[in-house]
Amino acid sequence: MRVVKTVKQLRLIIDGLRRKGRTIGFIPTMGYLHEGHLSLVRRCRQECDVTVVSIYVNPKQFGPHEDLQRYPRDIGRDSTMLKKENIDILFIPSDNAVYSSGYLTYIDVENVSRALCGAFRPGHFRGVATVVAKLLNMVQPHALYLGQKDAQQVAVLKRMAADLNFPVAVRTVPTMREADGLAMSSRNVYLSAAHRAQAPVIYKSLVAVRRCIRQGERRSATLVAMIKRNIESNSEGKIQYVACVDAESLEPLKTLRHRVLIAVAVFFGTTRLIDNVIVLIKN
């Protein structure tokens, strides 16, 4: 595993690999890795000749009152985990390497950035799209690997890549879960013991609704109410949103049709958890 810290060094390595015809896969992360991240690494290694992972806590995607300063960081731990996975390149850029002095350029993916989390985190997806676009230009991969847990991020980045003609395939890997169903997240470490015990109610509620859809329910309002009732009755979680939307456009749906994303955001104390399921409606 080569650890690279400058864009210049990275490009020299990548240029050499591309000249040799190597296929390059890329996983952008903010570090504090877990099995969810490693599932992306393993999928990438199966499909590409070269696996590149970046670790960069992007300040542009955090709001003024969010957890940038306390976001968990442990480069040593992450490096050890990635070395065991036999990745080829670990890219750890500095803030100055990513955003030069006087930086002014941003990417705003309209519509899909405004729904769901975007309605409560203004500017978040502008920051995500901008940093991933920059990292794609730095790494120049053939494939970009993303986790389904961040479904809106996937939708935003797929649209960005298509609209801006990035020569990259965007590949989505299923959400990795703890044994009790809780979606793996770097922020799970913030949960108190009591809230950690309650948090699996999110996925249990999504599974119950998916079962209801398979039995024929198509009304979004009914399904949303069912999820809210289940979470509020079985936990101290404070719901930020529950939504049934088109999985690509993220447009809200009154009646389920085609490919549907059912997404939830819940606060347990000050920790915000998100989760989702995608359901294919066949009739």
C-alpha cells in the first residue's frame, strides 16, 4: 500500500498505471472506517486492477453548527485496516491540497440536492459534489464505489457524473448492517448505550413497511405514518423526516410506482442517523 499526500505525486502514479492499461477503482471516504467502507474496498478489488481509497474530512459539506471538529478521526487505525485489505493507494490530502487559498468554484446539483437531507442541511450536497468532483479529477478512476446507505449522495453524484460527462462508472454497494440491523456509520460511536439499543428500530420499521408494500400497499401517506408510529412508539428517537420518493429523481410520490426510495432521518440525542430501503414496484 502506497500512502500519497500530494496531488502531484498521485497524478504521476495514476498516469503510469493508466499507460499500462490498468483499471482504477476509487472509494472516497472521510475515514474512521468500518465494515461498510471495507465492503466497498472488497467490491472494488474484485472488479478493478488498482484500488484507491481517499481519506479526507471535507469541511465544505458541514454546516456551521454540525460536527466537523468532533467528527471521529484515526488515520493510524484506518491505515492498518486498509493495509490488511491490500489496497494499492491510500490518498490523504491536506486542506490546502484540496482547496487552495481563495478557492471559489463549487458544483450545485439542483433538485436532487434539495430533497430529504438537503432540505435540512443547506449546502451539504454542494460540498459533497464539489469535493468528489475534485477527487475524481485527481484520481481519474474508471469506477467510483459508493454505499447505498447514503442514497441521496449516490443520486447526487450519479447526476453530477452524467451531467458533467465524467468518464467514470458509478457503482453502488448494499448497506452493511450490524447484527441487529443498524446501518453501519462512523457516527454510531456517538450513541449512548440506551440509544444504541433503540436505534435498530429504524431498520425494523423500514423492513415492516417493505413487507406491507409486498402485500399490496401503495399509498405513501399510509407507509410514512406507519414508520413514524413505529419509531415514536418504540424509541426516544426524534424523527427529522420520513419520505417515499422516486429513487432516481428523489421527487416525492403520493402513490408508489417504479423504483421507490423510502428514506428516514432520526435523531437519537444529538446523533443524526439515516437509513433507507429501495423497493421495486412491478405493478
